[in-house]
Amino acid sequence: CISAQAASICTHSERVLGVLMSLFPVSKLFQFRKKVSNMFADDSYDYLLVARADGSCLFAESACDHKDYTSSFRVGWGRYQRQGVNEDPSLGQMVCAWVELWATTGRFQRWTLAEKTDELLHTVTLDLDKGCYTQIEEGAFVAPTKVEYVEVASLESLVQKMPGGSFPSLPPSLLNQKVLTLTAKPSAEGMLRVMCTDMGGSECANLDVDPQAQTPAMLRGSVAKKMGMEVTQIQLALTSGKLLDRVLDDSLLVELLEYAEGEVADADGKA
């Protein structure tokens, strides 16, 4: 016998999660640029930062020495908090905490994952008015901060926006992401049967989940294990096409649905 709660969760899951994700509008892309040209240096620096309304963020950075023909690159993803917003709501200060931070230097451009114990690397405060390049040396030009409203779904999409087009290929765990659409129906009491289908409509995995005990991160991990892929390669989506953002990974599935149901009620009350 399927419990009323499980049936209710299944009935509302697609709608309420769709409403929840619709609360997160298109992301903002901040672009910072700096060039240094003097008798000692001919360098260029580019930093792209994506901030989403759900609190998640991505960045990509390149530093090129045009005299020595060397370059270094960094990418990362994580969460952010706003601080001291001024009259322009798109600017202010932003504290970014990177969940994963990758860097590459040298001739062979091999990517390495930074240790999470290094807080100086994994937490950074950016002044969006001044930009991230505040040190001004002779012959330096720092471009004004450029802000765009644009949808950036992944790091792969972000690095394609890097000026110059010289960004190296990303590490495999950040590439070849597979987007799986979720559908659910009640199974055993208190449980949901979740089916995952790829973009071609083929079922890739199905499993029973306990919405009272499991999180989106646990669901993604189970799906990745079944498919023999890295967790970072799995993107979960609703039938509406909305991606389930990783910023929600630590919430219980039932808590996520209950919160979204409240948003649905508020929206219905205003209708």
C-alpha cells in the first residue's frame, strides 16, 4: 500500500521543483580584464565570473605572458554571498567559496585539483566595482567591469566565452556531462521510483529513493554509480528542462519539495 505522503510527493514533485527552479533567473556574467605593457612585461589577464540567483557560481581565469609565451589557467565552481551592495544592484562585493578549484600551468597544461585544505585558494572576496585586478603597475590598463545577463550552464560553456579562444581543454571530470531527465512514481510505502532518461529518450537508470532520508547529491551519486560515470559528469533535469542545481545537493528531497510547495501556495494565492 502506497502511503498518502509518498503519493503526494510524487504528484507535486515535478510542479513544485519546476516552480523552485523558476525562482532562479538567468545568471550574471562579470568580466574583468587587465593588460600590462612596458619594457619588462607584455601580459594579459582575463577573469570571467558567473553568479546565479540560487547562490551558485563559476569562474574561469587566464594569465598570459606574451614575451615568454607562457600561460596559466584556473577554473572553479562553488557558492557565493553578496556583501555591501551599493546603489547599482549588479555590483558590490562578493565572497566566493569554491567547492572545486582546478589549475594548470607549464608547457603540457596538465590540470590539477587544488587541495580543499587551502582556504586562501578556496575562498576569495571580489569587489565587483573595482574588479579583481587591483594592483596597478606601470603600463597597466584595467578595463571597467562588464556585466551581462546570460545563461551559462557549465564550465565548458564559460571557457568558450574567454577572449582569445586559447583556453585548454578542461579535465575529463568537468567535461562530457550527461543530462538526465527525472521522472518519478510511487513504489514501496514511503518510497519513490525514479527513472532517468537521456536526451534521446532512452532509459539509463531507475532506482528507488527515500525522500525522507536522501538528498539530490545522494541521488546523483547513485545514478553515477549505476552508469559507471563520475558524479561531476551527471546533470539532473526536470521534464520541464530545468537543471537541478548542485547548490541544492545537501537538502533532503522531502525538504526541497515541502519548501517548493510553499512557493506554489504563495503563487496560487497571488494568482
